[in-house]
Amino acid sequence: MTPSQLLPLLPAVPLLGAALLVAGGRRLPRFAAEAFGSLVAAATAVLAVVLLLRSSPPLTEWVGGWFPVGGESVGIVLTGDGAGLGMAALVSLLTLAALAYSWRYFDEPPRGHAGSFPALILLFQGGMCGFAVAGDLFDAFVFFELMSVVAYALTGYRIDEAKAVQGALGFALVNSLGAYFMLMGIALLYARTGQLAMAKIGQGLDTAAAGHGPDALVLAGFVLVLTGLLVKAAAVPFQFWLPDAHAVAPTPVCMLLSGVMVELGVYGVWRVYGTVFSGPGGIPAADASRALVVLGVLTAAVGSVMCWYQRHIKRLLAFSTIAHTGLFLIGIGTLKAAADEGTALYILAHAGVKAALFACAGILLDRYGSVDEFALHGRARRLRGTGAVFAVGALALAGLPPFGTGLGKALSEEAVGGPLTVVYVAASALTGAAVLRVAARVFLGLGPRPREREGEERDEDKTSGSAEEPETGRRLDKVPLTMRTVPVVLLLAALAAGAVPGFAGAVGDAVDEAGTWGVFSTAHWTATGVLLDLLSALLAVAVAGVAVARPGLLAAPGWALPLRRLQSGHVGDYVAWLLVGAALLGALALPGVLGR
């Protein structure tokens, strides 16, 4: 078989593995089911890495031999370039990490079916891998929705808990509406071009718009498709589902939601704009850049502020993910090759760091039955190793060199330049400071014991994290080796992304070859980048220190309370904001269409 003929195996192997686990899970002991799931995830990861090493020039496979005839196609096309295969490799490696972390993690699987949880995880992996290499828009939508449906089930996996079901329903309803938006956009583009392959749609738009540029139908398609992707990416104002889902989802699922699912939304925006809408018949570069950068700045700002004012540790980490999604959107929104390189490396390293931090939060939950920063004050002093990982992860989140997050951030800052650099420094420093504050209070017991909301009125949303049940069924007396090892390995991988010579350059080459800007640049550390990263890390340490020593100085001001109350938990509110976001995206992209 040629390398391109192996592309369908990336989604097929985990989907087949899931089917086998579903069929035989009732007969398998738990050890065998979990071992088989890990083996399938590892095999898919190896396949993705092997194909990635052979992806130049990019691989293309028309599934089932349905090749285009006379330039027209109805078949499913898979595209294996550096960016897509890199995302598939990241998905598979992080899936393997989540399965290793969850080894005998839950108290018991559903009665008599040991294969249910690993089967759902493999379905999740298959959907994500399929989306990463999909070359036509409709099948990208199908894979993304497969991934989403499984994510709903995983979020509400503890179905006996009302809040888990509520979080999963909110997640499902908001993301399903985003999916309907995306499907309507695909229908409009198909009506205009008669094509579903992304490259063919782009060519069809250019041909149809020859001489007069894009029209309202193209704008509507752009807004609808990107709205669906931005909902998955949890960009403001589509972000409300993410903290609610993270608060109730099992920890291994949180590792995947924040580590790869949200990033796949950003990847989808980059892929769809670059392939479908970047030509003369699409959305002008200036308008697309304005839309993505404005949404990115809003996302980074709201995510950072909300991250700082959380006491529920898993929700705090979720808002940190939202803040960094904003930075990723700014990077791809500048439409520069160097910014794409930096964002790709930033995403890779952020996945490892964020998954490691969620793994540490899971240890706290299963050891002490709480993820409330206030209630855990000083209680985790004995977990010195976990505390060290959590603190180092916080510094990596702030961009400390030589972590890959620091190098990705530095490359992005240099590419975007100007005032946007301040956004990168501020967002990374504030999110890193919030995590450092938790580490100082929970693992070291530093500072006075915080009061309820540090003097503020108590919210009615019950999001403190103090009334949680351990996911292991009972509190752990001793943390298993797998739960302690996985976050260390993930942090080391994030460190290697920035420290291993040549790795950043290889990532940059893969992204440049897959991109459409026709410019290649070199990814490496610079003195300015190192200084900005050190500034972010020092700011994070300073702000965290002030918050721990004098909590009243950085308590939530009055203007922050309405912002926090927007996270109401009511699906109707979230749907209203989804419509607002779609309208905002259209307004930001409209001037270029009107100008034609």
C-alpha cells in the first residue's frame, strides 16, 4: 500500500477498535478492555507519526476509488499534509495519555461492560482524526459531529449525577446549534459551486465571482461555517458551554476537550479560510483578519479575567483554555506564515501543559473530594510531586522558556507585533498567575485562608467545587503510579517541543507547506522572544504572590460580577449569545463584501 492509501486507517482503526470493544466488552475483564483500548490508540499514534514523516508532498486519497471525472467529484477525499497529520498525531498521543491516566480510574464501569469507557474514548479519537485529515467540507462536518456526540456522552458519563447530565445537555444543545449553522453554510456553498471538496469549493467561488468578487451568499456561507467551528473552539461569545462541561466531565475527558477538541476548532477555522475563502471569490484578507483578530482579543480578555476570578479549579483551567484560544485566533487571524508557525507550536505545547494540569486537578478531586481552591487551602502539602508539576505547568502556561508554549508564544508575538503583543503577555501572565495562586494555596498552604468569594456576595451557580464526588468512587489513600506519571510525561513533552533543536523548525515547515500564504520562515528562539516570555513568567509570579499574600487587593471588582453572571448555566442565554456572535462575525466581515 502507498502512504496515501493508509490515510483512511487513521479514523478507521480507532472506530474499528471501539466497535470490537462494544461487541466484546461484556466478555472481557476490565484489564483486557483497557489494555486493548490503549493498544489501539498507540497503533493509531504510530501510524499518524509514520505518515507525518512521509507527508511531503502532501498525501491525497479518494476513498473507495471515487476519483474526480472531468474535474467533478462526489467521493470522499482525505488530505494528509503536515498540519492535518500533525493534528492527528497530537490527537492520538493525547488519547493514549488519557487512557493511561484512566487505567482503572473509575470505581467501576457500567454494570457488566468493561469496554464502554475505552470504546467511547476511541470513538472520540476516530472522529478527531477523521476531521484532521478530511479534505471535503461535508465529511469534515460529519467527523466533527461524531466527535461531538461522543463528547456529550463522555461529559455526562456519570449519569447518576444531575449536574453531569445538565452540563452534557448544555454542551449538546449549544454545539448542535453550531452544527446546524455549519451545515447550512455548507449547503449554501454547495448550491453555489456544486462541490464539497474544500479546494474545489475555493476554485468554484473564484470562478463564480470572476469580475465582481464575493456576494451576500458567500458572506453567509463564511459566517455560518465559521460560527460552527468557533463554537467548538469556545471563542467569545460562543464559549459558555466549555466551563460548564469541564466542571462535570471526568478528568480524562477534560484532558481531551481542552487539549485537542478546542484546538481542532481553531485548526478548522485556519483550514477552511485558507482553502475555501482566501481566494478572490472569498472573503477579502483584511476583513477575515479583522473578524478573527477582534474575536481573538475578546476571547483572550474575557477568558483571562474569568480565569482569575474562579475558585473551582477545573473551571479555572477551562477559562484558561478559552483565553489561549483567543491567542490562537489572533495568530491565525493575522494571515502570516510566521504567525501560523508560532500558533501551531503553541497549540502542540499547550495541549501537553493543559492536559497535565487537568490530570493534577483530577488527583486533588480523587484524593480530597474537592476542587475548591478555598476548601483545599493547605490540605495537599503531602502531594509534593503533584504540587511541583502543577506549579511548573503554571509557569509553562505563562510562557516560561524553554517550554514549547514559550517558543510558540514568542514566535506569534513577533509575527503579530504592535499592541497585540501586549495581549499575549497579559493573557499568558494572568492565566499562569491564577494557576500559580492555586498551587501556592493548595499545595503549600501559603497566605491567609481565603474567605467566601474573598468578601464578595456568594453566587447561586454552585460552582465553588467544594461539593464534588471523587471519580474513583471513594477517596484515594494513595495516588496510583499511572495518575502521577502521565502529567510528568506530558510536561516533559511540552518542554521538548521548545527545547529540542530542530523540532520547531520541522513544525514550521509542515505548517508552511500546508498553508496558502506562499511564504516560508524559520522558527527559532530570539532574544526578544525570550525577554517577553520571561516578562510574562515574572508577571505571573508577582501577581500570584500579591494575590496569596494580600487577597483583598486583587478581589473581584464590581464590574467583574456581571461578567461572571453571564455564565448563567441557562441554555437559552447561551443560544442568544450564539446568535449575537454570528451577527458580530458577519458585521466584522461585511465591509469587504459591501465594497465590491
